[in-house]
Amino acid sequence: MAQSQATKGLPTAIDLGHHINSKSRARHPSPLKDIIQFMAVDDMVSLAGGLPHPSFFPFKTVTVTASPPTAEGSPCLLELPLDGFLQYGSGTGNAQLRAWCREFTQRVHRPAYADWNVLLHPGNTNAWSKVVGLLCETDDYILCETYTYPSAQAFWIPLGIKAAPVASDAEGMRADTLAQTLRDWEDTHPGTRRPRVLYLVSVGSNPSGVTMSTKRRQDVYDVCIEYDVIIVEDDPYFFLQYPEYDSGDSVTEGPEFVGSDEFLRSLTPSMLQFDHQGRVIRLESFSKTLAPGLRLGYFVANPLFTERLLRATEVETQDPSGLSQALTLRLLQSWGIDGYLGWLQGLGVEYCRRRDWMIDAFSQHFRVVYAAEATGTLVAHLGDVPIFSFVPPTGGMFIWACFNLAQNPAFEQLRHDENVVDPEQVMADQLWRQFAEAKVLLTPGSYYHPWQGPDKVTTNARGATPSTTYFRFSFSMTTQEETERGIARMAQVIRASWKLEQ
Amino acid sequence: MAQSQATKGLPTAIDLGHHINSKSRARHPSPLKDIIQFMAVDDMVSLAGGLPHPSFFPFKTVTVTASPPTAEGSPCLLELPLDGFLQYGSGTGNAQLRAWCREFTQRVHRPAYADWNVLLHPGNTNAWSKVVGLLCETDDYILCETYTYPSAQAFWIPLGIKAAPVASDAEGMRADTLAQTLRDWEDTHPGTRRPRVLYLVSVGSNPSGVTMSTKRRQDVYDVCIEYDVIIVEDDPYFFLQYPEYDSGDSVTEGPEFVGSDEFLRSLTPSMLQFDHQGRVIRLESFSKTLAPGLRLGYFVANPLFTERLLRATEVETQDPSGLSQALTLRLLQSWGIDGYLGWLQGLGVEYCRRRDWMIDAFSQHFRVVYAAEATGTLVAHLGDVPIFSFVPPTGGMFIWACFNLAQNPAFEQLRHDENVVDPEQVMADQLWRQFAEAKVLLTPGSYYHPWQGPDKVTTNARGATPSTTYFRFSFSMTTQEETERGIARMAQVIRASWKLEQ
């Protein structure tokens, strides 16, 4: 009902049925589930279901204590509803929880079309596998960022699917490059189908840390209309948005709490807000906002897509865990939408603090200044030698650092050794091992290379900038002291490797 | 440890790697997960993980009250462990719960080879989708029972996979027919790959209700060795085994409780007990023994297969819900293995009682006698007219009734109407609708027809016995009074349809 009032006057989704792949088209509704409608008839004796009798479920009550949504509140004591949550579900997930997700989506994202739908799923990993199962054919290409989430790729690579990476800058994926990639497709990739799916982590991207700007979102959306591309917005970090880094700011204070509406206005909008055609599939997750162990999230998509995703759900997973659903529903009911928004705002404050810890630690060991030539990029120097550069994130948990190897003597040697095929990668492996031996663990940039086939693996063949390599820094798990210790160790390794004075 | 002691002297699994399909072969370990081993190094500062900080999980304590395992006990108060269960897992599932499943498997199934492994999954629906993803290629055939579980089929049909049904009798799938199907494959299905996977619900089968005998299991296993077939035993009803139906028995008493070892000896063994090569994949589920809403179960399979299934788990689902894992672990720890076996024995008693309610209700409205020609089959007559026949189940929740339409006047008319392509199906649809209008809901047999392609859909083309059709009766959900009412209504419809005196 909230949806129907709020969406008055908005268009309905255009017909995007031609995007549904052959496997998904071939799915029929599970007949066992169809019969359920007859069970509702008054006085019906149903000998049709195959359900275990609920009196044989051993769980009688579940009581949970939970944090208050904000520091002022008192702890919540939650009695979980168990009726219906212990039995088989219908595939859609619990109706009350779905209604909550619908109301929340309307409040937060205000989609630009009327008939969007919501379907629960057991986490974004599974949600992405279902979306590939909905849209992609074997040997397709998927548009993605220059560096992309490896687990998403690991699902699609065995299907013969390849990545079509599109360059990004400090505002996220470039719309002009996206348009060019699509415009030139037949020339650059003769004999292959032009990509129809864009995979996007558009807030605090993993690994790049970048949040796509509002303007860029509009531009990317327009390109996707022009070339009929479906946008899959995998957005677990959406609510971990926070203000820009300010080196003068005291890190202990962090941003101030504001009201829900002001908080929502402070967030970069999701692609849904531009989506007047229904071509965005949003993968929403509670993993980063409540707990990954819930294995719970939801799709927001046009009703044609959610219907096909429901067919896949029936035969691939069924409903998410009933306990996870019951717990999430009860917590969200207890907190209310405004309470949950307060909780989310608090999370942003915490991750912002951690981002600041890390960049401050960089500043203790490097001379960190804004790059002259690239907007919004900080460069960490040792003396006059630029070591690595990064866009300070305004969301998520990651700093994605581009290491400049040009002035590293070991790299210079490698670069002139004709037996070394990919000197950047050899140097990156060496550095990673040296970091690990000095007891600081980073994630190698190579994990995030989009798979473009066996002929496009080296730095050169991938078309990456020569003499560079990437590492991802995660600031979510360490204390301030650990962060400082880790960065100190890394600086030590770098000084030694670059043969700079101690 | 329990495993290594108990399996001393047993062979290890033979190499069945050639069964792994091309997609599964192409899976690489998730690199993000590989890095985890380095995190364990003492004093390591890890900036590598992408995990949300556990201090931001709002759930502090979860307390559950649960039934005692048997009537004599007192209710259990369980404090769930949350540490580790709210965070991302590694894909394998919690180590303690896996160890419990391992110990339980050894105690119950005593597999005939040494190096079997256990991997958690989020329910048998998902487990089966992963097994198809492990073993089957597009356009393969899967061996199954003459009537098979529709949701299993609904997953494989869109992949172009077809069923190769094998006839069953009161002891389950026939080993001789299985051997013949495989022996004659090239003649009967030229140009296709001989089936390599057997899908089996071998206890209280859905829909047939039949439990495969011990002798038949050995014979089927031997055929599968001869033709190099992998057996997938989807066995949610294993612990819902109970004694044979005895019309003289008072239904209210039910079987007596016995000790755990005697209980285990009373159960038909699973295929694992014959599996000295590692060619059985068992899909174990807590859905029918604890609650479906847990979405929790586990694979038992050879280590080559569980490793590949883990790779699929990493990119398709990740660990099952941490709450479901924590709750199940805590309950099973609290009950102990013997307690759980007592609980399972109690379930068998309950489902046995319900089976008896239904067959007794048949006897109130029909003359139910053993068939002369088919061992173990009961036939329900009205007067001298045989209406339906069934094997009284000794496990599970279902009675699978073969309706004999030969003496139904409406069917006679349909059979002589040359415009009617499939008179049995038309008659079945009519009957189902008449039952539903009389307020008794059965599941139509057509739901369980194995999909053999569009040319094998009619009763005739499927090679089914002429003038017969099936309905499935589920006795799990109704009270004794409801069961009686439902069967009375059905009998009324049958009398009218068959034009028999009231």
C-alpha cells in the first residue's frame, strides 16, 4: 500500500522479457507449489502437501537480546515469532518481511517506476548466481569495473563467460568509456554478442573503494538505455557511506548524527532512483548492516524478473533460513525504519573512523598530498618518490592503492630482464610476500583482474598502466593501533625494496 | 578421530574424477579464501579480509527452549553460541557441527570406505542443484524411479537434461531393469551418453512411499559399479522408518521404544553401508527431523566430490545460515547422539500412527485386501471392483495409489472417443477436480512423471500401464478425524464416478 501511494503517476516497467535467457525461459512453476491455492478453501481436507507436521518441530521459543539502534536506547529483548518460520516457505520469503523490505525500499530509494517487486534471497553471493542464471548465456560478456569482485567472477568464469571491463575514475565507472565499449563492440569483439549485463558495486566498490557520483549514475543509466543493458547493482556497502576525508579533522569525533531524512539525503542515490524503465536489479544484503551469518537479503527488480527469479528460487534454494528471517523481521519491527536508519548512520560513523585511522597512518609514514593531475586522488610519497596513490573512499571498507613501481630498482631490473614476461606481476608477488613476512597482510590486486580470456592475463595484455600494480587495504577489522602497526611495517618493507634511506 | 578409528582397514575411495563435469572442473578455489591461512600467523596484522567488524553485529544473546528428545526428559534451555556464527564462514560450515555430522554418520551408516567427507549445505533442494552442477552435462540423462520428485526434475529440465526412469516394485527400484536400461542404452538411445547418475529417494520415496530393501540395495549398487554410475541418495525420510502395516494392530499404541543400537538395527541401511568405492553421494537433511525452516543439511561423499562441491558452495551460496547452524549444533550437543536417536525414534512412531490412520480409513470405506499377484500390495475394492492399489509404506509420509480405471464408465467413454489423446490423463484431471470440489485434495500423479521429452508425455507414450492413473496421499499433516473425513469424501466421489451403489 505504501508502494501504491508513493508510486502514483510513475510509469510501469517496460517489457524487458527479451533479456531472459533460454534456461530461465524453460522454467515452469513448481506444480507442488501451485496446488497451495486450493488448500485455502474452507473445510478442505488436504492430503496433498508433503510437509512434516509442525508439532514435531522441537523448537518452542527463541528469545534474543539485541543492541538498541542508537547509543541512547536500551537493549532490545525480542521474542521471535516461530509460526510459519520453521515450516517450508513458498519461495518468496515471509510476507511481513517482504512488506518491510518494500516499505524500506520506497523510503530509501524511491524507484522511478511503479511496479517494482521484492523477493528474498539467501545473501548476495547466491543472488548474483541467480541473476547470471536469469540473464546470461554461455560465452556472453559481462560489463564490469576495471577491477571487480573475484567471487562474482568465480561464478561466471566456469560458464565460459568473460568480463568486459570499463575504466573508472574517482567518480566511478566512466559513462563515456562504457558507451564507447558498447558502440565499438562489433569491431573489438567480432562474432560475439554485445554485452547486455552490467555488474556494478557502486558504493564503496570492492576493491576500488570508489562510490559512483550522482551525475555519473544518470549518465551510466542513459548509456544502458541506449544500448539496452540491464544494470545489476550489487550494493552491500550502500549504508556504509560517510563524509569525505579531511586530514585536519579529529578522527575521534566523526560525523554528527542527524535525522533520518537528512541522513537519507546525505547518501549518494542508488541506480533505482533513476530507473524509470525497470532495468536495474538491486541486490540488497543484510550482511554488512546486521550480520553475514544471517545469509539474508533481497532483490528489487521489475516483476517479470522477480517472477523468473522466484522460479529459480523454488528449485535452487527455497526460502532463506526461517530463523534468519524471523530474527531480522523481529529486530526491524522492534527498531522501526527510523531506528534502523539510526543504526545504519552509526555504522557509517564507525567505518568512517576506521578509514581515517588508515589514511592518518599513511600520513605518519608517507608524505600524502593530492595529485595535481587526477581529481580526488591522494598520493603517498617517500621523500620525492611517489609510492602509491588512491581515491580516499566515502563508503565501504576498502582503500585501493595503485603502486607506482617506476622508481623501484628491483622492478627496473625485472623490466629489463627479457625472461620476465610480466615484470609488474612478478614485482607485486615479491612485494606481497615481503609484506607478509613483515607481518602485514594485504590483498593482491591480481585477485580483482577481470577475466578476459587466457590471452589477456599479463599487465601488458590487459592494457593496464605499465609500471603499476595494486593492493587492497581493508580497514574494517583492525584497531587503530593495529592499523598503525601494519602501515608502519609496510612502510619499512617499501623503504627497503625501493632502497630509500630509513 | 571417531572416523579414523572406525574405518581402519577399509579401502579408500577409487578415483571417480572422470565423473566431474566440465563446469565443475573449471572452478578455481576462491583466492580471497585462500589467503585465510596466512591470517593465522602470530602477530599478523591483516588488512586483507573484507569482513564487517563483529562488534557491529546487533545480536548479543539467543536463548532457545526446545523439546526434550523423548517424553521422559524435561525441556531444554539452550544458549546459542554466536561467536563465529554471525560472521562469514569458509564455505564448509562450522567445524564442530561438521564433526558432529561425521560422528553421527559413522554411528548410523558405517560407510564401507574410509575417506568419506562431510560438507554442510542449505537443504536438499540446493544440495541436489549442486550435485547436478558437479556431475551432469547439458543433454544428459539421469536415471530415476518410475515416478520421481518434481522439484528435482524442475531443476534439471531447463538444462536440457532428461529422465531415464527405471521400474520399481514393492522393494524399490529393480536392479535387473536398471541393468537392462544401461546395457541396452546405445540401442534405445542412440547418439546420447549413457546415464552416469542415479537419483534415488530410497526410503519412503516421494511419491511412491516405497523403501528399498537391503537385498535390492546391494544389487543396485553392484549394477552401478558395473556401469560406473554415481548414486545420489536424497534421503530426507531415512529416519521416518517404521514397522509394516498390520490391520489387526491397535493404531493408538504404535511400536515400542527400544535402545539406540536396536533402533539403528531396525532401519533399512542406506546405500553408504554398501559403498566401498565412494560412488554414493548422500544428501542428508534436518528438514524432516528438526524443521525445514532451518534450511540445513549435509553431503556425505568422497573427498574429491566434496572438494568440488565446496568450490561451488563458495560462489553459489556460502555457508548455510549461521543461526541455523548454531541452533542445530546446540540442540544436538544438548541432546547427544543417543538423545537425537530417541527423538528420531519418536518421529517414526508418530508417522507410523498417521500411516495407520489413513490405511484404516481406507478400510472403513473400501474392502482392502492383499493382491494375489503382486507381493506386498494392498488393493482397495468397492464391492468386487478394484479401485486402487498401493504398497503400504514403512517409511516417510506418502501413500502412492494406482487407480484402476478399467471399470469406470466415464473412462470407458473417453477411451473410445478418438478425439481424446490421453484418456487416462483426462480422467485423472476430472477425478482430481471432483475430489477438490468434494473438499479433499490429493496430489495428481502427473506431477511425478519423469520428463523424457515432449514425445513421451501421454500415458501410452510413457509406456505406463493402460487404464491406470496415480494419486499421492500425504498423511503427515491431518488429524485422524480429518483423514477419515477426507477419505470418506473421496469414497463418495468414487462411488459416483464409477456409478456404484451408495
